[in-house]
Amino acid sequence: MKIAVTGSSGRIGRYVVRELSSAGHEVSELDIRDAPMRVDLTDAGQVYGALAGCEAVVHMGAWPNPGHVPDTCTYSDNTAGTFNVFQASADLGIKRVVAASSNQVYGLAGAPPLYAPVDEAHPLRPVNCYALSKMAGEQAADYFCRNFNIEILSFRILGTRTPAELSGDIAQIAADPASSGRLLWTRTDARDVALACRLAIEADAVEPGPYNIAGPRVVLDVPTRELVEQYFGGRTQMRDGLEDFVSPLSCERARRVFGYAPHYAWSVLQQHLEDA
């Protein structure tokens, strides 16, 4: 299958390219810099040209957080680029797109979740321009799925890091657990996000819409229910599914629809074993 990957040189994109290529797919690498095909996603003509002949798209290209550029650019560039990818895909006959959304749409940087595990039905409470742009991208995806013959899966990705970044990140979480509640004490290996992208593209049948994508467990060696009780208290309703060290972000929908099962269970204990 010929698959375009936008943001191919980014933290996640480069692992998506490797995953798809290793599975035998022909990958078109698209990015505004450091890519075989340089494409500005805010330029619709460039997007149409880059996606012509592709059968699927993994859309990772975006400003990855607020603060890289002025807020007006974060919002306008992300929303325009996403709309252009969806419109070009629909017009070119591309049937499936996986698009990067973010766990930030849940607003956990501003307040604890209303309940845990957090599933895709949790209310959206964006607290910055980046999260707002991702929410707009999801709404655009719904529009295209309703009105065009296309399937778009929006991945609400949580706390993704490369393997080289994870050790230092886990040490910081262990030193100050309270500061990591906004990411639910969970880190997601970029290789697992890449796996989820491949599975979603290859699946025979999927359900369009949002999907949580996260690592399998909290990185601390404290049971998840205890973490939620200690740091969120009565502000978060605890539901079934917080057994052992499982991540408070539920990936059950992704598991059910396209078989997502993360391979990399990073934790403080694993780090100690590797260092021994």
C-alpha cells in the first residue's frame, strides 16, 4: 500500500515511517523540513500534489504544542493543514486517514479528569490554542466522514516520548509525581504510536472517530487507583478498570477495533532493572 506520512521527521512521524516501511508499505515522507518531499500543509496545492497516488495517509504534521510559534499561528496552521489533508484525501479518493489529535483535548492540564479510566466519551475541555486546534481537527474529521466516502481516525495520543527520552522523563516523574497528573503518570513509547497507526491503516474494517492511544501502564510502581485517590481525590469518579498499574487513559476502543496492544511498558522498576 502507498501511504503518505505528514510530519515524517517529527518525534512520532519518523517511527511511523519505520513501522510502515518494515511492514512492506511504500511510504511517502512529507514534512516542511528534513524530508524527501518538503510540503507546507497550509498550502492546499502542495498537499494535493503530495497525496496524489496514495491509498492512505497518516497525518502527524503540526505544531506539536503551544509556544513554538505565536498562538495565532499554532491554531491557524494546525487547523488549515488538517483541513487541507482531509479535503485532498477526500477529493483524491483516499479512503482512510489516521490523524494525530491529543489527550490535551480533555483539559487535564487545567483540572483532573471527571472520571477514570478516561475514555473517548469524556468531555472536551481545551485549555490552550494547541488543544483547541486538535479539537477543531476532530470536528473537521467528523464533517468529512459524514459527507464524503472516507474514514478518519483521530488519535488522542498521550505523553509520547522516544526511547532515548524516556529514562530521563521517568526520573522526573518519580521525583515529583504530583506534576505528572496532567499526563496521568503515563508515557507512551513512540514505537507503540507507530504500531497503532499501522494497525489502524491495515485493518479491514474500522469505526471512524476518536481513539485514545497510550502506554499500557503508569510509570510509577504505585497502583493506579492509589495514584488517582492521592492526587485527584474526590474530584475524579473512579470506575471499574483501574486495576493494578494500568494507565488511567483507556485504550479499550483501539484494542477492540484494530487490535492495539502496546509493547513497551515503561516504568521506574524497568529502569532499575536495566540499570542493574
